[in-house]
Amino acid sequence: MFILQKISQLLSSKASWFVIATAVFTFFVPGAFHWVSGYTQTVILGVIMLTMGLTLTTNDFKVLFSRPGDIFIGACAQFTIMPLVAWSLTRIFNLDTPMAIGIILVGCCPGGVSSNIMSFLCKGDVAFSVGMTTASTLLAPIVTPLLVLWLAGQSVDVDAVGMFINILIVTIIPVTIGFFLNLWLGSRQQFKSIQSVMPGVSVICLACIVGGVISAVHNQLIANGLTMLLLTFGVVFCHNTIGYLLGFLTGTLFKFNTAKKRTISIEVGMQNAGLATNLATNFFMATNPLAVVPCAISCAWHSISGTILAGIFMRFGKNQAENSSEQTASSQQVEN
């Protein structure tokens, strides 16, 4: 168990690079992850959401009711900023239908699980972060299909009911199971040991999903070449970065403190791209196979950019603290 815990810690700290390495490996060995498709992919995503549920306690749900104003603002920002930015980018970049579907799916999904880790690293409001992720995940079965239908329904047939059922199965049910397992068994040392290795399991599962996507669209990627990949990454980069900026501005507008502004920035910008990948595979692969490409790129990039942003927040906070200390010291010298 000790070895497994160390491996889990390593995978968690290097999650982005592990996912990227898996994507590169799969590009050259596309058959390695052919098995990750259909129900298998759904089960893998369910395991990721189960790991989220295993971290939830009754206190996390109390946050939803003790801070309804903050959570409401965060949820509204999550489900308005990212979908509308995604739709706008499809027009600005004049994306074809598959790419447009992919980026809209990412924009309409709830916040990513790893956003809680990023909030912790940058000294954000972790309780607020968990509350936002929980709220957006609970709302996703209804809100995500409706948003996709509204923003992409004119371009392609959208099975909103099917999406509702799918999101319910791969998010709400696993999260609920994880929560009750934590509630009933959380005090047992053996269960705590299992919890400690779950972050690594989550990273491996995410890498498998990305690998499965690369395997599925490998031939299309070869046919469309580097230009398509660079364009897709450019759109994903803009979508993610604008989300961070507008999330921070939202916090500023509502006069949040520094910790909460950092948190809402990360929560809005980082999406559950794994869920978007699953939806693209299950509902659009047959007619628009390249729709999964923006989702897969988002899986890797959101983790990388979240780590970078957390580092920037940390550096900025450190500089502010140093400047404040210098000013205090100068004031004391003047007084003396």
C-alpha cells in the first residue's frame, strides 16, 4: 500500500505530463487503447467521478446551504461564461461542425474535479471550490444537455434526453456511491488507505480516456495534419484562458476576497473535459468523429494551465506579502 500511495502521489503531481505522454504514445501506437470505447469508456469516467465522491463529506454539502449566494454566483458564471465563450469562438474561428460541437461540449460541462486541487495549491477558498464543483456536477444532467441543444442544435441533431441519462449514470450515481461509502466507512484506516491511492487511479483513468480518443480518431488526425491540431489547440487555449479571466472578473465584480477570486477563476476556466469526451464519443462519434478532438486536447491542457495559473497566483501572493512586509518595515523606520 505504501508503494501504491507513492505512485499515486507521483501521478497526481505529474498528471498533465502523464496524460500528454499517453496521448503521444497512442498517436504512434494507436492500437494500444482501442479497447477504451463505448461502455468501457463510460465505466472509466464513472470511476473518475467515484473518486470525487469518495472525497465528499457532509460538511461539503453544508457549504452548499451555508453559502448559497457564493455558490449561486459561481454556478451561474460556470454555465454562462464558458458555453457562450465556446459558441463565440466557433464563430470567430469559423470552425466546421465537428470542431464546433467539441468545444461547445467542453464549454457546457461542469467544473473539473482537479480544480479543487488547484484551488488548494494557490491558497484559494477550497470549501468554495468543492461547493462549486459539487453544485455544477449536480446541475449538469439537466443544464448541460439543454445548453448543448440550444447552442449546437441548429447545426446537428442533439439527443438531450440521452445526454441527461448518460450524465446521470457517469456523474451523479458514482458521486453518490462515493459519498455514502465515505460517510459509512470514512473513519476506518483501511478505507483511508484506499482513498489515498484514488487520485492516482483517477489520473490513470483520464489518461486511458484520452488514449481511447486518440486511437479512435487516429486516421482522421493523420489525414487532416498539423494545421488542424494547431487550430484546435488555439481554440482550446483561448476558451480556457478567457474562462480564467472572466471568472476572476466575476469575483471582482461581486467584491469577493482574493482567495474566492482565485477559486472562481479556476472553477470557471477548468471544465470536466473527460465528461465532454465521453459525450462526444457516445453521441457524435458516428456522424462527427472529430468532435472528440477538442475534448481530448482540453483534458490535457486544462490540467497544465490550471497548474500554471495556480503557480502565478502563488507567486503574485508571495510578491504582495513581501511588498507589504517591506512597506511595514519602512513605516516603522520612519516612526523611529
